[in-house]
Amino acid sequence: MAVETRVVDRDEEGMRLDRWFKTHFPDLSFGHLQKLLRSGQVRVDGGRAKTNSRLAAGQAVRIPPLEEKPKLSAADYLDALEGKPIVRERPPAAERDPAEVAAPAVKRASADDKDATALRQMMLYEDRDVLVLNKPFGLAVQGGSGTYRHVDGMLESLRGDDGQKPRLVHRIDKDTSGILLVAKSRLAASTLAKTFRSRSARKVYWALVPGVPRPAQGRISTYLAKDEAAERMRVARHGDDEASHAISYYAVVDHAAQKMAWLSLKPVTGRTHQLRAHAAHIGHPIVGDPKYFDIENWPLPGGLQNRLHLLARRLVIPHPRGDKLIDVSAPLPPHMQQSWNVLGFDATQYDPIAEAPEA
């Protein structure tokens, strides 16, 4: 792969450089991008840049050769969906039976059908511009090392008659369940992305945590920076390299004695792992969080599954055409519904917007 230059599109105006790379090169890790930037191999209009640099339309981004991962064949992709081991060494077409050579095209269509069906089952809302999905626990939003099935790849199955593939507008973690907004066109994606950056969207998350935070409502304000070694975010100081300001609000909705609490969380900013890091920062890490739960010897109550108890519960955002609001809520995923039942919490008695603290 040779050095190439790409021009920033008009609808990518204001996008962070790392997110721009994630859009165009989803398999490129954040750490690898940082190394390329530090060594000057990635440049914007000939100058050095940082991962959080904001791009302007018309700017030229220099892209050095990037290590390409071997692509999956259609047959391998189907095997990955079904959890079967993937064999990369396949004999060349000339040495295989003609019927076997023709099979991948059929299987690819089958995979597309599976993806389209799965996405339709996740849909909470759809119109000509927007999709809102209820992403299940354990499904990645984008690809990465060892990740073969993800929402971004599945969206290929919904490519429209105009050739446009639906686009992710934002992301949630693989083990976070709930609302994921998708745009059906480049224009809708650009408009919605600007809405998110302007903080005009209202997002409410639900979480289960050990203990009961005091006070019952509060504001969490920290700086967060990526801890590369631990693959998580750490609370940083203002001025630290790559540190970004992060603000979240929380409110205790209900609690089981003083043992566990149901929290409503409202992120004002949108940093990586923000709510998970903030919950741990105030001493109440989210139940089932493999990266941030740091209470030693804490016994998981009987009847609860050791899975991340974090739900992107509700999103209220202006429609990209500006004529209405999109207001969608996601149900509790099965493992959280089980926990709510065990603890005696009633999700029907709470309006996550009306009772959420204001920014």
C-alpha cells in the first residue's frame, strides 16, 4: 500500500482526526494512529497534528502505508458469525472444485440476509433519513482485532438503491446495550454529528452499581486520558497529554437497602468509557464492568449475571430535517431485566428524561 492523500469532505467539517481515521480505516487501532502521528507520518495540510485535532473541509490528510489485515472470504465470514474457527489457508481457486469456487457468492448473499434480518429485529425507529437500533450486549459497533461481526459491517446489508450505506453517527461500547443512532445518508450523518457536537442531544443511561452514592444527585467533572497499557481511561489532570474534560450527571432512581443502586446517568460530553470511568471515580463502579470494577472481594449477589449493567436507555435529538424530535427509549436487556426483577426495581415507574438532572 502506497502513501496516499485524502481530502476532507464538507460533511466531515469539525470531525476529530482520530474519528476521521476510525471512519475511513476502522481496523487501525488508536495506539497505532498515535505512533504514526508522533513520528510525523500522518500530516494534515503538510503539518503535524494530534488525535484530537479538528478537521476542516478541503484539508489534505497524508496517509502512510497501513498494515492491511487479511480479508475474510464470504465463507469465513459466515463461519465467524456461527462461532466456527476460521481457516485462513485455502487452496487457490484453480485447485478447488468449480462448485466450491462458486459457493462463496451464494454464502455472501446468505450472510447479507442474516445481517439485514438481525438489524431489522433491533430497530426501534426508522424513517427515510434515520435508523435507531437497540444494540444487544456483546455486539461490537465497529471492527477491530479479532472482531468479525459488528454493526458497521452489518450495515452493508442495508445499502440503499442509491448506493449509500447507512452510517454510524456515534458509538457505544461492545458490552453496553441500547440505543445506537444510524443515518441513512451522508447529509443526515453530517447534520446529526454536528448536533451531537453542539450537545443538543439528550442522552440518558441506566446503570446498576454497588452501594448508594451520596448525595443522591450529583455532577462529576474530571479530565480523562487513555491508559494505553491497561486499555482503559484514567482520571487525569488538566494539561496532561491527550486529556479531555468530561462531565456527567447522575441521579439515584432506586436502591436495594444500601447494597445496590439503580442510577440514571446523563453524559454532557462524549468521551470514551466516560460513564464507566466516572462511576468508578466516585466509588461506585458499574456491576459487571471488566475494566473499571475495582472493589476487591465484592460478592456478586445471587441471581445477577456478571455482565456490564449499562444501558443506553433514551435519546432525544432533533431530526436532521429539523421538523421534529426523535425520542426513542430502549428496553432493559435480558441480564439487566433479570437483575431488576431480583432487586425489586420497577422500570415502568420512571421517566428517564423528566427526572434526569439538567446540565
